Amino acid sequence: MTILGLETSCDDTAAAVYRDGRVLSESISTQLQHRAWGGVVPEIASRAHLQNILPVTQTTLEKAGVTFEAIEYIAVTAGPGLAGALLVGLNFARGLADGLKIPLIGINHLQAHIWAAEIGQEPIAAPFISLIVSGGHTSLIRVNSVNDYCTIGQTLDDAAGEALDKVGKLQGLSYPAGAEIEKLAEGGDAGAIELPRGMAASGDCNFSFSGLKTAARLFLERNPKYLAIPLKNDFLAALQEAVLDILVSKSLAALEQEKLSTFVLGGGVSANKRLRSKFSRRRELRLIAPQPQYCTDNGAMVAHFAYKLIQQGIEPLREITAAPDLTVERSFHTVKSG
Ligand code: KG4
Ligand code: ZN
């Protein structure tokens, strides 16, 4: 069974050709145009997807040695994400599926991130808790099956990656800043400054990063020497630690609340090695993390999740619309029971 997976929900135009549980080829075009703005500009993203989607798809098929006619299913991210960006991928996929007379499967981006940890690794047995942490999302999700999800907690304002990116911008780092913060933080002392852990005592599994962002900005205004090396590295280490600490403590609370021990990471921030080591040290959980290239947005996770659905006997819904605010609980398919 050959599946073409397409992803255009944010600033990556990505495609993968996937056959019977294996990624045959993948391509990704990351839009560097946004760097000048310090964040993703939706209109620029839509236009760039429009330019990139056909060449990215063609390159991916060529790398796999697969023709358009050999594709049996097209899976495309339908939400959540930027409305215009989603529409480009969805309309391209719909046109291709109609032309080839093959089924189109609308994929929930959050569900695809959750199962990305299976690609090239062992299958994951539900139930488990998943932390999806990226530039757009910070959610703790109870996963009961491929078709049954329940949000346990989420950010009430910024996503964790967004907070890193925005404070990174104050430090002159280019967008997205997360990976560079991780690198610079290695040379810093996280204990040199105390930055707030938002909602640490809220008694629930929700997050807030806007207080950290404000505290970081005020600290830099009052202590500009932390904008230059070597103190800059101390500041970034403290910033990273504040974000990671709260991700860990809320995840542990979710596992305890749901009485589960399997813990699955996903999303761009889950590439962070310090985050992984903080989790892998905890005896109360079994950490499963994606291979690094499947943390950030990619086409393989879209195709892989579609493959799981097909194996379970999915019925794709005919009406697939771009859904910018799609929650993890909603899907564009039904799965036959039994
Ligand atoms: O999943 P993703 O590609 O896109 C969204 O759906 O947002 O995640 C991108 C986010 C950015 O905020 C970026 O700064 C962050 O993931 N990120 C990292 C690392 N690599 C990427 N954050 C911390 N450590 C990293 N190594
Ligand atoms: Zn994502």
C-alpha cells in the first residue's frame, strides 16, 4: 500500500512517500522568508506553500522511484494550523486525489505528531500520555487508541516553543530559536538566574508561558549585560530550564492523575536533548521519543498515521475542510469498531 503524505500547516512544505510501514522518501522545504520577521507571517507562508508544494511532491516521488499513478492514498494535514497554509495543501491534495481517482484522507496534525514516535521504531501500545510541545502547541493528551483522545491539559497562552522563540528574538537569535538556545545553554549556568515556572501550583495540568516571557524581557531590560556572551549563555540556560521544568512537572502530574506510565513525546521542542534526559531519569515513566527528524513538522508522520488508520479500517469523511482550530479529539474519519 503506497501513501503520499503532505504537510503544510505552518512554515514547512513537506511530503513523504510511505509504503507498508516504511518511509521510502521524504522532502521538506523550510521557509526561511520568516526569519526577517522573527516569526511566521501567515500570508507569506501560504504563498510559499503554493510555490513549493508541486516541486516538493515531485522530488519526493522521484527519490522513491514512484510515479503518481502508483500512489494509492493521499493523506494531508487538515488542521490545526494556519488557515491559508492548510488550504494550499488540502486543495493540492484534493486535486491530485480526484485526478488519480484515489481516496483522500484528512489528517489531524496533533494526532500525527503523537504517533510520529513509531516511525522507524517499535509500535506503541495505548493507553498512554502524550506531550505535544512545539511552536504552536503545548498539550498533554490521554491517548486511548488511534481514534480516542482526551486533552488533559494545555497552554492557556503561548506554546513552549513560541516562548523560547520570542525570548530568543530578544537575545538576537534567529527564528526558530529553540535549537540554538539548546546549544548556547550547554555553555551556561542555569542556576545563575531564577525565572518563573508559570502555574506551577495551579493543581491542574495546564501551562502558561506568558509570565516567563514578561519576566525574561524585564530582566534583560534591567540587566543588559546578560545580552552578551558569557552571561547570555547563563540567561538562555535559565530560560530553557524554566520551560523544561514545568513541562516535566505537569507531565508527571498527568501520568499520576491518569494512572499511566507510558509517556510519548512529540513536536519540535521534543528534539531537545535536555528535555529527553530529564524524562528518561524518572523511574515512574517509560519514555518514548521520536527520532529527531520526526519531532518537527514532516510529511512522514502524516503518511504513517494514515497507514495506521487504513490498517484499522478507516472510512475517510467525504467533506474535508481546512480546520485551523481543530482539537485533538476531532478527526476526519471514522474507524470501524471491532
Ligand atoms: O513542530 P514544529 O516544527 O512546528 C510547530 O508545529 O510549531 O516545532 C517548531 C518549534 C519551534 O518553536 C522551535 O524553536 C522548537 O520547535 N525547537 C526546539 C528545538 N528544536 C526545535 N526547542 C527546543 N530545543 C530544540 N532542540
Ligand atoms: Zn507541528
